[in-house]
Amino acid sequence: MPAHGFAAVLFDLDGVLIDTESRITELWGDIFAQHDLHLTPAEITRLTSGQRFGGVLAQLEAERGWKAPEDFLPMLDERFNGAFGHVPLIAGARETLLALGRAAVPFAVASNSQHNRLFLKLRGAGLLDLLEGRAFDPSLVGKRGKPAPDLYLYAAAQLGIPAPQCLVVEDSVPGVAAGVAAGGPCGGYWQAVIFSPATSSDS
């Protein structure tokens, strides 16, 4: 393993490389309000951060007794797909990927985003040229998204590097849980602050 302690870097996408969080929170807020669910931005972030649509709906049913109507998921797909024509980058994201490339450090993205939407985001952020062929989503692992470790294990395998030798960069509790479960050192990126690598499930 290299002297810096990892052989590859696996990134989450939303909130780590691209700044979609405020747009996603606003979009969820509008959608919830249309269904008489009035949540604060903090409640929306807690409910949706790092989650796939199914996980959000399961939490809503468990916590509030609200069950989505039959047309809810298709409506979510349409609304979210239309929201990512232009996506701002997190400061330094592209430069970081370029620097890793120059240093010959392999990297990939493992995102809970739906497959088509993942590539809409990459195009909208201008990152597709750097990440095409190394951006992975739950459709590739039997739809077992984070917090399951499958997606990070798959991404590491595609790079040909054991997961424990990959640094995972995350910004959500489900994502950190997935990175730790996959066996890799996990750096948490939270509101532009890097905190210490997670080493246990309570991080």
C-alpha cells in the first residue's frame, strides 16, 4: 500500500463532488407540501440524506403513517430528472480528481442515485469526462444501495483494488456506514469539514 495509507479513493457524489443538497432539499420540500407533509429543511435533510427513494418512503410510513400513492415514484423520477440540467461543483472537486489522475491514484464514484439520474448529474456538473466508466449505482448490485456495503465493494472490485485499501469519502450516515461495512477507511465530508476516519459503526 502507498505511503499515504490508501491505494484508491471512492467518492460519494451528492454533497461530496457536486452541490445538489440545497436543490434536493427544496425539491423534496415542494413535493412533500403538495402531499400535505410539512417538514422543516432539517427534517428533510435527516429523512433524505444518503437515502434512495424507497428508503425515504419507508421512513415516512414508519414515522408519520404516510403511505405514498401509486403514482408517487414515477412523479419523483420525473421531477428529479428535470432538476439536474446544471449542477454546481463542490469547490475543488474537479481539481481533486485531476490531481488523483496525475498521481496515478485510481478513483471512482459510488452513488445511491438512480442510474439515469447519476449520469444526468455528471453531465450537468461537467464531470462525465473524468468519471465515465467509473461511476457506479445500486442497479449494478441488485439495487442494494447504501448503507449496505455492496456498492463500495463493487466499485473497489472494478478498480481491481481490495476495499480495505480504498479511502471512502462520504457526507451522510448511510454512506459512512456503507464505507465502514465495506472495510475501507472512511473520511466524512460534512459541510466542507473533514473529520477523522471512521473506524466503528457508531461514527
